Amino acid sequence: MANSKSIRVLRAESSLTELVGEAIGTLGNETLSSLSVVKVESARGLSDATVYILDDGFSQSEKQKIISGLKKSSSYISRYCTALDAVSKMPKLTFCFDDSLQKEKRLEEILGGKK
């Protein structure tokens, strides 16, 4: 579906991926500051966006605390991004963990490609 997105939207997603990562790094919370933003994907133009965070082997309770902390900080993150004029209108952010790397590792184990 990425092919159907306009260049403007793809550029905005790319900028947001970088800026949201920077903003999270300035939060002053050691756990949150160490997170890596994998990508930002927009929906409905640029009115909503999902921020994918690298799942670095966190437990379920840690994930819940991290997502809660990010939700509480979303207005700060939005102000950070708009202050740098990266986007004219900041989308509503939703945070989730990207588990694609772990799924890939698990698939390699199942297929016997374990190295």
C-alpha cells in the first residue's frame, strides 16, 4: 500500500520517524529515551499516525508502562515536531511495538535457519 501514498505523505512519514525519535530521546525518562523508532505510518492522509517502536525484548508489563508513558508524552512530542516545522499539521499519534524482527527470528528458527 505504500506505493499508493503520495510523495508528500512519504516525506512527512520519514521526517516524523526521525523527529519523533529525537523527541522521545529528550523526554528525560531513561527507559523512554533508549527506545528506537522503527517507522511512522500515517493513515487518513496525515490526520493519524502510528509510531512503531522497536521491541527490544520487553516484558508485557514493561511494554504497557512504555506505551502509557509515550501516550502521556504525546502532546510534548507533537509540540517538538511542529516547533521544528517538519510538518504543518501534526497527526494524532498512536504508539505500538514493532515485533516484525522477532517474528522473523522465530520463522528462521522454525525453518532451521538458526545460526
